Amino acid sequence: MTRTTAHRLLNAALLLLFVTPVLAQGGAEEMTPEQKAMMEAYIKAGTPGEQHSMLAERVGDYEVTAKSWQDSAAPPVEEKGTARRTMIMDGRIMVETYNGTMQGTPFTGQGMTGYDNVSGKWWSTWNDSMSTGIMMSQGTCDAKMVCTFTGSWNDPITQGPITARMTSRPEGAGTEIFEMYGPGPDGKEIKMMELTYRKK
């Protein structure tokens, strides 16, 4: 457990400790100003808003065309897959489950995407069948859901982190383009992957 997670759990526990007895005895009007401020802050932080509604619009089943590059000078490898997107946590988080192939090998993956009301940042996670680790990313999205994220994962060759830049954008009704860029053999950024999502 990280220090930040422990701190949040402690804050939540303190909020319950102070607020629950007060609510049981007479409601919010019996709270001190400090208790009211704490409760309002947690309610605001935990209430889904416009950004979460924007995520919910992407829910559905998709056909996916995946292109991947190992050499920027060579043609990409093109493969097919499917993705299902659902909302969990009462509309707070979108979960994507992906099934397809990667370099001819069966491949499954699962990611979560959300918006943190506290930090004002979008975030995402990714796990798949080619790793036992996790990729964690953070970024921004505009009102049209044109997004740019930066994330990292642990490279099994170097045993160190690799950082990648990811973009996604709508391309007409029911279509979305996802692109991933990372360091090439010379350390310069190259396009590693492009996924085209088409809603069924």
C-alpha cells in the first residue's frame, strides 16, 4: 500500500468516525463547520460529473483493427480483435476488455479509465496476457474526447521502466483511433501501435 493510498483511507475512516455519529443523532445541521467541510469535500470528490458522462458514451462492443510496428521502416503487422467497454462503480470508471492476437499469439487485455475530480486529471491502467505487471497512465482529454496520456511499464529486457505517449481521438460516429508512441532502438520516439475501434 502506498503512502497516498494509506492517507486517503485514513481520511475516509476519520470522516466516518466523526460524521456518522452526528448524522445518527440529528443530521448535517449538528455538524461542526469542519465536519461539514470534510463531508462536502468527499461528496464532491466522489460524485460522477461531465467527464464520467463522456466516458459512458464510449460504452459498447467494438471490432478492432490493430497495427503494430517493430521497425518504423517496415510495414506494420495488422491483426484483428474485439473490445467491450462497460461502466462500473455507478458510472465512475470505464472498463475495457480486449481479445485478439498480438504478433500472431492469442492476446487478452483489460484496462480501466477514469477522471479524478480531486486532481483534475484523467487516468488509465492496463494489464494483459503478455505481462504480469501494470501500465499506469495519466493525461488530459478535451471536450471532444481527444486525449493525450503518458504512461510507463517495466521492460523485461532492461528491467527498467519504459515511458510511452498515447493519443486517442474520435474519427466520425462510432469510430475511435488510438495510437501509442515509444522509444525506438536509437532512443528516438517511434509509432509502436495503432488501434482502430469501430462500434458494432
